Amino acid sequence: MPTVRQLSPRFRNHGQRLNVIRTNIERRTARNLHLSVRSMRRFDAMEIATKLAILADAAKYDASCASSGTTKRTSRISGGIGSTTGSGICHSYTPDGRCVSLLKILLTNYCIYDCLYCINRVSSDVRRARFTPEEVVQLTLDFYRRNYIEGLFLSSGIIRNPDYTMEQVIAVARSLRIEHRFRG
């Protein structure tokens, strides 16, 4: 990616330079996340990547998936092929023993409560983020289309009150099931 100095002779004002740099960063981030061009138009890919990192990391404390809280195994260190986990991907088992990959994220790690056992409590000093229901739907569909996941495991901190938070989670499920006919 060109630096600001390299771009300066080609553009007359500072705003044009920043737009070109921002566009290049968004394209690289979207390519790294494998987000579709369609989703890149709707959402800022850089912001999505940051939210995904924060909210997937926060979701690991929910020990309801077989791979929750495990260490990430990667081929970079061992020299092997592939890795078993990715950001926000957990593995669960069906009653017939089949292993399924799920996108495991929080809708938000903001919470109005101060439960001492919870990492996302209001008094906890953690980075906070929040997805919109549309962002969760688009991420789920993008990961599913690329065969990274078979379903979604969505949890959340309590945003305003429990009813409002549940409405947001249901909006995600309704959009996936009804509008997009997602059966994962």
C-alpha cells in the first residue's frame, strides 16, 4: 500500500489521500476476512474485523461448546497443514456424534449488570463492542458460504434490559431463517 508521501503528488487535497488510504485498508481487511464485496459495501470491513476479534474472544468464556477455552492450534508454529480453530469458530457435537463448526460470538459484550463471575460485567475493564443484527446475519452468511461454519451460536450481554436484548437476538434468528432461508 502506498504511503501518504507517495500519494501526495497525485492528489490535490488531504481528503482525497485519506479516502484512497482508507479504501486500500478496507479492501485488504475484507480480503483477509474473506468478506464478500456485497457485505463490504454495506459495512466497514475494518470495523467488522475489530468487532469480530473482540466479541469472538469474549464468547470463549461461555463453556457450552466442546472447543471453548481451548488453545488455538496453528500450522505456523508446527509447520503442519491447517489449524483447528479460528476467531469465533467453535466445535460442537450432534447426538449422532458428528462434529459441527459454529460461529460463536456475542451480539455485544456491553452489560448493565455487575455479576462478579462474568468477564463482561459493567465494572470489568475490557474492550467493548456491539454488532447490529444485520452485521451478525451478514457475517454468518459469509462464513457459511465459504464453508467455514455450519451454524451460529449467538449469546449477548444485556444491552438496555433483557427484553430489548432478546428482541435483538430474535431479529438475527428471524432474518437468517425467514429472509435468507438459512437452515444451519
